[in-house]
Amino acid sequence: MKKVSAVILAAGKGTRMNDGESSLIPKVMFPVNGVPMIRYSVDHVRNAGVLLIAVVVGYHKEMVEEYLGDEVIYAVQDEQLGTGHAVAQAKELLRGESDMVIVCYGDMPMFKTETIKRLLDAYEREQPTIAMLSVEFEDPEFWVYGRLIKDSSGNVINSVEQKDCSAEQLKIKECNPCFYVFDAPWLWENLDKLDTRNVQKEYYLTDMVRVAAGQGRKIISVPVSKESEALGINNPDQLKIVEDALGS
């Protein structure tokens, strides 16, 4: 297998989860069934065989660094300018260190190690520029995921964040849970092509799909085993659903 590294995004404040005393806790340190949610992401990626993991920290970064210690390396996102900007902070740490790089979020504890291995196997077999997981949601708007856009032949050509979707795009149920395997040299060379022409005026990592498609690059999607695997946590209601799913 080619050399693989990983970037786990963990810089956010989790504004929709914080209140009162908990306002000093970075989002990925909120407990899920008694365990900080970042623990799940690191363990699942590690168990898939990835040894070099960079965690992008920001808000109260010292809490994440103290918890994970030296089992990972750290990049710092001082300003919250979007997920694409967050990944770019790991560029100098990881460029030249691997052939492919996993990028995922630290607030999605449900991905199975077996699914990550399946995505890596698909990447090895098909050699795309981007291999990504996909999920069919019954209620995609509740989870606020971007929609996966495909052409008439079923090829992935874009991923549009929910806030930027047209009325027609909002009807799409196939979503992007933001778990990727990128061709590493391509990723580091093309991150600077991202722009902020979107509702949130941020650098979206999801736009790398559009960049790759515009270059005629190969993009593949691999479905998760079931909807619950792709659940992310942005508010207390979603946290409760994920805790129940993990405990079942």
C-alpha cells in the first residue's frame, strides 16, 4: 500500500453546543458516552493503519494537546476561516510525507475502521485524485450536510454545502459526510485554488471536489455501511442521537 497520513480537523468552538460553564470546552472535547469525541476519530483512523496523524487545533488548543499528547502531531488554525483553510495549516507538516492523505473531522465519532479500510482499498484499486465516502440521508437538512452532485453518468462533479444549495439541490438525499482520501501531492498543490465565494465567506474543503472535477480528475464515492455511521455532532440534539447509536 502507498504511504498514507491523515489530517483530523479539531479547531472549532462548537458554538451551538456551548453554554455557561461548558463554553471553555473546544467542540471535539465534548464527551460522547463519557469519552471526548476526538478520541473516536483518532482511534478509528489509527486502527485503519495510519501512523502519521496531524490534528488541526485552534480554540483552547491546549486542552486537545494535553489529552492526545504525543500520539499525534499538531497544526494550529488561529483564525476560523473554514475547513479548507484548516487543512492548509497541516501542509508544511505533511507535504512529502505520504502518497495519500485522509482528511476527516474530529466531531464524527461513528465511522467504522472497516469502512475507512474499504475507502483506502478503493483508492488503491482505482487510483483517483479523490476517494470520498457518501451517505443517503432520509432527512439531510437536519444534519446540514452538503449535497453530492453527479453528472448524468453518475460521476461526482461537485459537493455543495447546504447553505449554498439551490432548491433543486436541496432535494438530493446523497450527501457528503466529509471523509476523504486525497492524492497527497495534488491536495497540497491545489488548496490555494479555494476561494470564499459562498454564503459563509469561508474556504470550504468541499470545494476541492469541484476543483478536481474542473481539472478532469477522477473522483470516486464509496457509500457508508449505514446512515448512522456518518452522523456528525453540531448541537445537543445530534449529540444525544449519536450517543444512543453508539450505545446500541
